[in-house]
Amino acid sequence: MFRLDNEGHVSVGDNCFFNDNCQINCHDKINFGNNVICGQNVLFFGHDHDYKNNIYDFVKKEIKIGNNVWIGANCIILKGVTIGYNVVIAAGTIVMKNIESNKIVYQRKDNVYKEYKR
């Protein structure tokens, strides 16, 4: 699903693939290079609400995705992020900062197990 406001602009390069339930919410610009693959349920948010001043206003920033990028299922890409070339982003990763080219990125998640008694 693409959701664009009046100033939103999305450009998609050649040979890109967006799997089921991907969502692109764009209030500025989102640029996809060539050969970008997105797994299921990948979300792109090019804005946040301006909660410090007026919750109904937005803070908008461009998202740039380079060539040959594979974004795994259930990832979230946030505003202002630039992803370089030849990048793999593992499933379930939240991307809040720029990623340099030729990187594999994953978010560590540890399960916590606690005993409980009834």
C-alpha cells in the first residue's frame, strides 16, 4: 500500500519487488534504487508526528534505498534513513540510522524467561 500526502513522492528503480502487506507512508521523498527486494510486512515511514509542538504536524525526512538491497520480512524503515548499496537487513529489524554499503544488519533480540508460580 502506498500512502502519499500532497508533497509525497516515491520513485522505484528497476527490478524491485515488494512482497505481501508492504506499506509505504510518504510525506517527503522515498527513493528505491534498482534490485530492491522487500519481504512481507515491511513498513516505510517518512515522517513522525511533531509531539513536542503540535501533534497534528509532521516532521518529514527523505528515505533513500540504494541498489541491490534485500529487506527481510517485518522490518521497519524510519524517516531520514539512507541505506547504501549491497545491503541485507535481517527480518524484524528496525532501521533508525544510516547503513553503509556492503553490510548485513540485524537487530539482536534476546528472549527473557522467568519462572512464575500459580
